Amino acid sequence: MQRLALALALIAASGAVAWAEPLRSSPHPSRRPVAGAPVAVRAASLLPFAALAAPVPRPTGLTLAPAPAPAATAFALASAAPDRAPRPNPRPPQPAAAVPPAASTSTSALAPAVAAPAPRGGLAALFAPRTPRAVAGSVCGDSAITGSEIVAIPAAANGCGLSDGVRVTAVAGITLSEPATIDCNTAKALKTWVEEGVIPAIGRRGGGLAALTVVASYTCRPRNNVPGAKVSEHGAGHAVDVAAFVLADGSTLAVARDWRRESKIMRAIHASACGPFGTVLGPKADSNHRDHFHVDTASYRSGPYCK
């Protein structure tokens, strides 16, 4: 029994020692010692590293002088500087350059430049109003009025004369049988009448309107050629007399012949002139206008006079 108890005690003691010992293995292997190197040699190889790691002792017997004050430093520098600093020699005088006279500056030169508007793009460019193209031979700033400008016509009598007249040869693509000497206001009214009144009234009759038979425009004379009467609107370049309407097939609608025979078309033409013009006279007015339509741009407080 004693032997059994002694054996168990030895076994328990060996197990406790085994558990108390640290692990001999680790994730990283230990560095292999240099074979055959004595311990003294290895210790000597570590001496330089120990010397570097050791703090350097502060030297004794040294006394630090206090830093000089700024004022003292400035005084020392000033005293060390020479009494008179060397200066560069003066430049010899140069001849004065001729100064050109100052150009006069206009107010427009000082005005800020106005930047051009940016070009429109997208839908704005698609729906933007288009500037009408200038057509060769057009007058009065309207491409639908063809003709030429004329020199001023002096007044042969009181109330006559034309200072800004034109000779119109066609309006809205319709030729005039003879050039009409009138002002631009009357030329534009004639174009509107032909474009919006005469052409729709005739329609496709005879192939459509081709020309106007003009029998009078600028003329310095009294109304209805009555001596002593007021000067006619013809004397100011404000009136045109139209006797017939020429169609594309060569036929004509004459005021004297067709006022009754083609009353629907002729009366529509007559009525459409009332608005663009201030005065419209035809066969219904008097015997002086039985063979033509007189239209002029005179204005009245009561509105257009059409008869």
C-alpha cells in the first residue's frame, strides 16, 4: 500500500510540473544561436548598441550667456555700421522726350461697349420673328413694294410738291401699267389694298389679278380740275387713280364698263379700299369718277370718306 501511494504521489507531482511549465512552442520560431560563439563574444557585439541607447551626459563647467535684448542688438548694429553709407552716383540728366498731344476723347469712346445679344437657340430660335430680306429694287423699307426713289419735286403752286417721293412700279407682285409717283405712306396703303382687297375680290377670275391700270398719281392741280378749287391730294403725292384691273388671261375689269355688269366684284374692290385709304371715290361719287377709282391717304376726324 505504501508503494502504491508513493507511485500516485509521483505521478501527480509530475503532472503539476508539466502544467506549470510554459509552452515551448510559439507562432514564430526562436532565433537560432550562433554555433560555437562564446557568450563573451556575443555580449561584446551588443556594446555599441547599448552605447547608442545610453543618454549623453551634460558637459559641466559651461555657462550660457543670456540673449541680448532687442534694443541692445539694434544699438550694437547701429554702432557697428559706418557713419556714411555709400550711395550710387546720380544719373546724368536725360533730354526730355516729346509728349504727343492728347487725343480728344469723345463720350462714345468712354461709354462701355454693349455686348451683342447671344444667338438664340432651340425653340426660341425656331419661333423668333424673322427679319425680312432686302429685295433689290424695293423701296419704302418694304420688300413687297418695287420701284425707285426720286429727287424732291419742287412746289409749282401753293400746296404742291413732294419731298420724299418714290416711283412705284409694282406692289404685292402686281405690276402697275405706269409708275406711280407717290409718297411711301400712299405706296404702303396701295400695297395693302391690292394684297388684302383686290386680289381676294377677283379670286381666280381670268387666272387672277396681273396688273393695275394707273391713270394718275402726282399732279399739281386743283380738285376735279376746277380753277380756284383746293389743291387735290394728287398735288402732294397722296393719291392714285385706277381705271381698270388686268387679269392673267389678258382680259380686264374696267370701272367705266364693269361697275354695273360686274357689280359684285367691282363693289367689293371699292369697299376694300375704304380703310387703307382715307378717301375712296368711284362712279357713285360724281361724274368726275365714273371711269376710275380715286384713292388717297388724306385723314379726317370723322374717319374715312368712301363713296
